[in-house]
Amino acid sequence: MAFRRRNKSYPFFSQEFLIQNHADIVFGLVIVVLIGLMFEATAKTAILFIQPQYNISTLSPDGEVTFYHYGWRDCATVLFYFFIAIILHAVVQEYVLDKVNRRLHLSKSKNTKFNESGQLCVFHLVSSVWSLYILVTEGYLLHPSSLWENYPHVHLRFQVKFFYLAQLAYWLHALPELYFQKVRKEEIPRQLQYICLYLLHVLAAYTLNLSRVGLVLLFLQYASELGFHIARLFYFTDESHQKMFDLWAAGFVFTRMVTLTLSFLAVGFGLARAENQGLDLEMGNFNTVLIRMTVLLLVCVTQSWLLWKFIRFQLRRWREFRRTQDARKKAAPKAALRPLKRDSLGHHENGVLKAENGTSPRTKKIKAP
């Protein structure tokens, strides 16, 4: 199963060989794990990578319900879906983005940003729809107080835990993709910033048992980022498409306001009034003043940083717009044209004197009879 076109063969174990064939190598590792399910001796080890661990079955009026909590064995599951994310990244790149790039003929800098937006557009679309589905089915949207009531939320349903494991796997896979995709050195610090921020926020919500609040905040963030990357894709196809950025700007400001409001409401007020105050690692309770203030500080700093980047982006767009308008004014033809020289008999055209009616003004010679 080949994901890349082999224009040139490289020696084994070389850097170019690894970059060109990394998806095939990872696909082979995934096949090995799946084959392990077929044998009784290795099935228990293989299932550790594929299925979420730490399940607990409890009885409810609707019957037996299975819940999950987190632990160190989740690292194996994250590692397996880390490999899956690399394979899916290569599939989207080869069969979608590369074909579009060949038609657009973008420059190297725009090509890198187009690939970045294309990959993130697919991920944000899937994650926003997935998180919205969980919020609706779990009833968090209809009952906002459930975001902080009955804390700590140690027991998670399958879809909630699998969502967080998939998020960690995707953002971890984005780190080696910087090497595999040969991202320019100028772009690496910018991409590392948001990758590390996503990892920090997702990991904090998962380990501090703030999974419900984290789901809402991730949905808002992914929906906002989806609008930005769609607008950037349209801009790369046709630079006259600027209205999408205006729509995204309105959604971005709204998202920041809702994120800050919800964070202070759930963490600053909801958890502060909870009865179970204190730190209890065995029960998964992290409801202390220090941890709450740290979480709120992390959210506020992140939102302030995003707003600062947003303001700089809008100012750069405004400067580019003014520069384009000035260039158009200079390139526009002059309204007043130079008048043609005229005399009493007519005007000069191509060095010949013409009359107003198009005939020659010279008098004809009359032949003698």
C-alpha cells in the first residue's frame, strides 16, 4: 500500500527514505498489532493498544452501564491511534491536497500553508461534529450546571474517553509531521506553539477530570478554527475571496467571549461552591483554590494570546488592503487625454493634414480647357 509517488529511490535507513515511506512503515506496524488479535497468546497485549482500558461496569435502571477512567495504560492506546493519525494524514495529503496543489500551482510558502489548512480543516470538522454529538447525547447543552455538578467526573463513557484519546493522539502525531512534511524552519515555531497549547489544554482537562468543561471549550475552539482554515483555503484558490475572513472574525470574537464566560462560570463559581473541596488523588478530586486559579490563569493567558494574534492578523490584512488600493490608483489610466493639434482647415493625422469631414483641404487644380 503506497501513499507517495516514488519519483526517486533512496537507500534504506536514509533520511529521505524515512520521509518518503514513513506512512508505509507505520501502516506495517498497525498491521502487526491487528494480526496480534488473531492469536490467543498475543490477543491480550494487542487489545491493550486498540481498546480503551480501565472499564468499570455498574448497574443502573436502564441495565448494565460501562464507564471508564484514565491510567498509565492509556499511553499504549494513544500510541496506536498516533500511528493511525499518521496514516490518515498521509491519505488526505496524497489523495486530496496534492491533487489540488497541482492545479493551483502555488508558491512554496503558500503550498505549505495550504497543506496545513487542508489537514486542520478536515480534523476540525470531524472533531467539532464529534464533540457536538457527545454534548447533545450526554445532555450537557440542555443542562449547563452538569458541567460542574457532581465533580470529580472520574467515570467517563466510552465515547468521551475515546474522544480525548483521539485528541491526544492527533496532536502528538503533529510533532513528527513537521519533520515528515519538511516544514520550513520559519514555520516550525508558529506551528509548535499551537500544537503544544492544544496538548496542554486537552491533557489538563483529561487528567484533572474536567472533561465536561473541556468538551464545550474544544467544540467552540474547533468550530472557530474551522472557519479560519476554510477562509484561508478559499483565499489561496482566489485571493479576491476576503469576505470569509470577515465572517470568521465575528465568530472568533464571539468564541473568545463565550470561552472566558464559561470558564469563570464553571471553574471560578461552580467548583468554588462545591462541597468536596480539597486535593484527593485517589478519588480524582483536584478542587483546590490553587488548581482552580491555575486553570483560569491558563485559559485567560491563552485567550489573550489568541486575541493578540487576531489583532495583528487584522492589522496586516488592513495594511495589505491599503497597499493594494494605492497600487490600483497609481496603475489606473489618466482620465484626461492629450488634445490633438488642430488648425483652421482640419487636423493632423499620421503626418497628413486632414479636414474635418475627412477630405483633403488642398484646392484641386483645374485643367485648362
